[in-house]
Amino acid sequence: MVKALLLSVDYDGSLKKAFLKFYNEERGEIFKFYDPLGHKPYCLSDLDPERIKGLVEASGVNLPVVKIKKVRKKDLLRDREVHMSKVEVDDPLWISGRKNCLREALNSYGKDRHAWEAKIKYRNNYIYDLQLIPGEYYEIDEKEGIRHIDSKKRKLEELNVFRDEALLDPCLHSEIAKWLKLFSTPIPDIKRVSLDIEVYSPQKGRIPYAEKPVYPVISAAFVDNRGFKEVLILRREAVNEGDLKKVKEKADVRYFDSEIEMLRQIFVKIKEIPVLLTFNGDNFDLPYLMNRALRLGIRKEQIPIRQGKDWFKIDPGVHIDLYKFFHNKSIQIYAFRDAYKNVTLDEVAKALLKKGKIELEEEISVLTLEKLAIYCLRDAELTMELTTFNENLVLNLVILISKISKLGVEDVTRRGISAWIRSMLDFEHRGKGYLIPLPEEIIAEKGEATTTSIIKGKKYKGAIIIPPEEGVHFGITVLDFSSLYPSVIKSRNLSYETINCRHVECKRNKVPDTPHWVCLKRRGLLSVIIGALRDIRVKLYKPRSKDESISKKERERYMVIQQALKVILNASYGVLGAENFSYYCPPVAESVTAIGRHLIREVTRKAEEMGIQVVYGDTDSVFLKNPADEQIKELKAWAEKKLKVDMDIEKVYRYVALSNRKKNYLGVYPDGRVDIKGLIGKKKNTPEFIKQAFNEMVNILGQVKSQKDFEDARIRIEKIVKDRYTALRNRTFNLEDLTFKVVLSKPLDKYIKTTPQHVKAAKQLLKNRRKIGPGDTIEFVKTRNAAGVKPLELAKKGEIDVEKYIETLQSTFQQILDALNIDFEHIAGITSISDFL
DNA sequence: GCGGACTGCTTACCT
DNA sequence: ACAGGTAAGCAGTCCGCG
């Protein structure tokens, strides 16, 4: 009997069996456990067995149907029991994807769909049927099979911690208890190894191509999370060794004269790795190693790397490509607060580890072996540290998201938030015996959106903004609805089956601002799940992550769980409005925003009725001017009672400067820190020259304590503007400081309708330089030539179009000057722009 | 042929 | 392949103008 952590499930095509990958903590190893139950791939159909057999025969191929069984399911959309045929086949590919597959055969009958649950990957189907939870511990016995370890003692402790929480919604108790059990099991410091390779390239700036591995692998570095580091280096005639002692101080070093031998040693290593970490290993390191080895005549069986459909796999371990994970928008924004903009190892590492790649002055191919080794090692070190920093934050997030989504760790790290949430819901449906609805059924039953968006091309109306009251406002308290949209989904019972339900008596339960209504008879599935997760985050883990009375270690644990929940919850509304989401339900999505609009309007109305001025608000927040503590208390209590949602003080400002622009303000905290939202001076693409001036202004504004301090501040700000203005006029600036940095969002030839300035600059670069593509940041300055721009590296100081920069300076400052009631053009000594024309 | 008013495109931001 | 709303700057178009 072994105790081990489930990391993922996969399918073995040659054995035609599902298998589980377990991590044995004591041995630091992965082992595989093959399905002992004879579980088969299947899908469901509303047709009877005889008809199905007929359709299969008619499909003309030898579809290996194993068995057809009758099963009962609950159809939530129609609120009734249904009898379905469960059609088992021999191989997952025959369910869906292949030509003449079972799904096609079933759907060929008549006009309606007849195949259900046919688009679920077999590895996930297996997880759902057995209700397995990746990230949890299991007892594995070769004879008795696997058993989820319900470590009752620990779990009871966790539940006891929360026992007295009267705050939790009693309707959700059992759902909450279920999730708490998952979150309470500890996550081990899984042994893992990072890998990075370097490949020779004869041309400058040319990146080797994994599909055509014509050049040798010249080094590889392995770093594990137990302190072991190793570099493998290929000796080459034309290259100096350098001082290799310096490398030996940092890692074990192994030299090879034969590349084949080096590759073999790399493979020996990979075979022992439980969890392999790479940065872009799916697109480069692993395919290159595999293809290069094949090209050099190493036999396929000796290479522990396989190209899967969704990723490059290793055997028997698990491969996590961190590039994919950090690329995930939800992770980028909600877990790491947009700390990195471009997903490169250098930028992500600098943002999260405060340490980047080694800067090279020469090409990789001409580095001394010493420098090459150190460079390669650093990449592997960074890759490892991205999972170890902050008490294994990233690894813990991955495991927690696995537990929530029920996807294996390879899927979690490679798929987006909608796949996570879909999987979570599929698992719940399967576990409760509910039929997983087809997307077209949901639309047919519930309809499309009915509201009109403000932005052209969007599907429905979104949030509203309380127009800002222009000026400076002292004593601002920002009150917000905590987790507004998840709260709405919870408190209004929203779910795909409860919106516009079939019961006549529910039609009175209207959603404001829409023609929709919500079921009063049944509790919505999404509402329960999202509601439970919301309560767990808002009521339990978030407050505890800040509770000074418990140990730092415990706080960290609460923090990572609440962060994982935040990622899921923040997207839970969005996916319902995303066409490609398998539970896409526009009426639910637009009901969420409609109720949100209703709530912010109501709370604004109530505040004003109480005599509190609301100077601004956006989606889920209201900026209250000089509210008394008692008033805040009263407003919160009112919201809870009347609106059935929680409100909290999000922040308090000494003062806020508002222009008439929405999503655009500056707030100063009591301690002098400054909060800047949406202002040009904060944007990444703004030239340093402007940003520096803006930051000087921000520093001054941070020191303002009262209305009368503004007089002095005004004078100092005017001086900043004047100085910058003069510098521009006199051309006393660094060219680099005038650079606009704009990211290309698509290939250059895809800009068809217009040619924006950064594209113009990029095209100039193209003429005498290498490839430029999506994701590249284009650096350009505004010049007086016909194009109006030049790439930084081709421009000269004399070509700068000073007027353009004065305009940028003006708009940057005007955003704040508006609030202070100063006009840029009236700042003494500056003549109006138009006078120059 | 030119310029102002307008719309649309693009990027970066906010919730 | 989560959503909609906003600011800003520029590109491109239309229309009026003897």
C-alpha cells in the first residue's frame, strides 16, 4: 500500500487504457497506475440501442462498439429524468474527432443532435467518472485499487476552525464543507527539475528551428529544488573554454566530445525526473531534443520525450511548461497583478524574482564554454525559482487550481480559465448524475442576449459608471461590493438552468432591466458552486490571510488559496458571456451585469438620500465624500438587508483628484502613497521624458495634506511643466527618453484597415532587419518626416517633432490639471500651441 | 485640392 | 479563446467649398 499524490491522468494508446500519474513523496518519484476497472471511452445518446447499432453499421467503417447500456440522467435544462444509451467503444478517437466517428454517426440521424458528452477528453472523462481529484492524496494498492485518503483528522480541524462562522450561508454548508476538505490537505514541496538547452546557430540573431534540428545542442542545464545543479557542455574546436572553475563553483559540470553521448545523458536524466519544468519547452527544448536525437540516429524507444496532441510529454514524469502558465491572462492579471507585460523568461523573472537572464554581448554560438554554461545555468535557475519563490507560490497555485478544476497539472498549466471552469462544472454534473448539456441546447432553451451594448460589436450591456464630479475631494471613502458578480450569481440564484425556467410561477421573479426571470423552485448549480467558493474566499480565507494572530506560515497558506479562488471567481461571470465556453448562456451573463447596474444605482441613491455625496463610482464601487463612520455602517447594513450583498471599505483616501474623465483619477492615501488609475503618465507606452515629469508631479501631490497646500503645489507643478516645455523647445533631451513603446498585437501584414504609427515604424525596421511579429514591442519616436515616426534606432535628435511631444506633455498634465482647475495653456510663459502654427 | 467633422481602428487601461 | 466600458491618438473618409 502506497500513499501518493495524484498529478494527472492520461491515456495509453497501445495498451488502450487510462493511467494515473502519482507522485510518491517519500521517494520523490512518479509512478504510473493503470486502470484496473476496464473503463472504456463512451458517449451518451437519446437514441435506443437498435437504432444506434443501425447507424454505426451505416457509417461504413468498422466502429468498434463494445457495449450499449441504458443509464438514467437528470436533465437540468428541462427539469426531468431522461433515459440515455451509453455507447462504449474501444478507443477514445472513435468517440469524436476522427472521420466517421461515433459522434458523427449519431448526429447523422435526423436534424437533431443525438450525441451527448462526446467532446470530453478521455483522460478527463475518466477523472469525472471516478470522481478523482488531481492534487489530492490517494492510497494505492495493486490489488484493491485506489482510494481517496480522507484524512479525517486534519479535515475536521480545518472545519472546526471555521465552525463558528455564522457568516456562512447555511444553504451552502454542505457545498462549502466539501471544498474546505480539498483546501485543507497540505501541498507537498514536490521534487522537480528544470531544464534549459542551448543550440548552436551559425547566423547572428537566428533562433534554431525545432522542426529542422540541423545544428548541435551545445549545452543543457538541470536545476532541482533540493539544491542540485548540473551543466552539460559540448566541447567544440573553435571555442575557448574560458575559466571553467567559475562554473564549478556554481554547479556540477560534465563535458562531452560527442553530442550523441550528451543527448543520451540528458535522456537518462529526464527519465528520472518526476516533474520537469521548462520555459517554452513545448515549442522548443523538448521538440528540439527529440528531433535532434532522431536525426542523429538515436532510436525512438531510447528517447523519453513524446509529442502528444496537446503538449510534449516525458516518461514517466510530468512536464510543466511555465511559459504557457504565465501566458494565461487570468494568472497574469489576477495572480500577479499585471507585474509582467510580455511573457519572456527575462521579463517574468525580473518582475517576480527581481533577477533576469544573463545579458550577452556576443552570440550564444561564440561564447566561451564558461560563459555558455553560466548563461544556460541561469535560465534553468530562473525557471526553477519561478516555482519556488514565495514559498512555492506558483506550484501551490497549480495544485490548487487542479483541485478546483479537476484537470491534471499538465492541462491546468496549458489551458485557459474557461477550460478550468468547464472541467469543474463537468465534474460536478457527472458526480451528481446530471446530463452535461450541449451548448446549442442551452441557447435553444434560454435564448440570446436582449440588452444592447454601449460598445459596438459587443453582445450585451455591461457595467455603469457614476460620472466623476470634477475637482479635488478630501475625505473619500471607497465602499465596494465584495466580489460583486459572484455575489450576484450566488444571491440571485443564477445558473443556466434557473434563468428563464419552465415554471410559470417563477416568471414573477424578474431580473431588473431585462425580460428575464429566475427560478424560485430549484437552487441553481452554478449559483451553489460559485456561491460556495465566494463565501469561502470572502468570509474565511481572505480575512485569515491577513490575520496577525496566526502564524506567518498559516497566513501564507490562506493567501495562496484565496488567490486561486480569486482567479476562478473573477472569471466565473466572464465565461458565461464567452461564446466558446461550453456553458455559454447570454441571458445569465446579461442578468449579472443588469443586477450589478441595479445595485450600484440603488446604493448611490441610498447614500445620497442619507446626505452623503457620491463623487464617483465604477461597476462595483462608490466614492463617498466625508461619510461619518455611523453612516458607513448604516449603508452597509442597508445593502446587506435590502440588496442581499456585502459591502466593504475598499480604501480610504486623504483626497482624490477627479477630472471629468471616467476610469481616470489620482487618489492620495492618508500615509502619502499615491494611487493612479488610467492616467497617461502611468501607461507603459508613454515616453520616459513625460513619465518623469508626471512622477515629479505625483510626488508633489502626495505631500498635499489640505486644501491650502494646493497653492504651493500648483506653483511647483507649473514649474515642472515649464521646465519640460523649455527642454523640448531647446532640444535638451535624450532621444531614448522620447521613445514610445507599443506592442504589436498581430503580424505586420494583418494591419489592413489602417497603419498605426508603431506599424509604420516596424515596417521601416523591417527593411534592414530581422523578423518582427506579434508580441514584439516597437520603439519609436515622433519625427518631422512624412511618416511622422521613426524607429528609435534609426532616428536622430534633430528629426524630433517637438510639437508632438508638447501635445503629449499637455494631455498628460491636463488630466490632473483639470481637477486642480488649471489650464495648461495658461501656465505662465507658455504660449498656446496654436500660436506656433 | 484642402480642411474640418466625423467614424473607425488600435492600444492600453479600469472594474 | 472570460466579459463590457473608457481615453487617447491616429488613419481614413466624406463633404463643402465657386
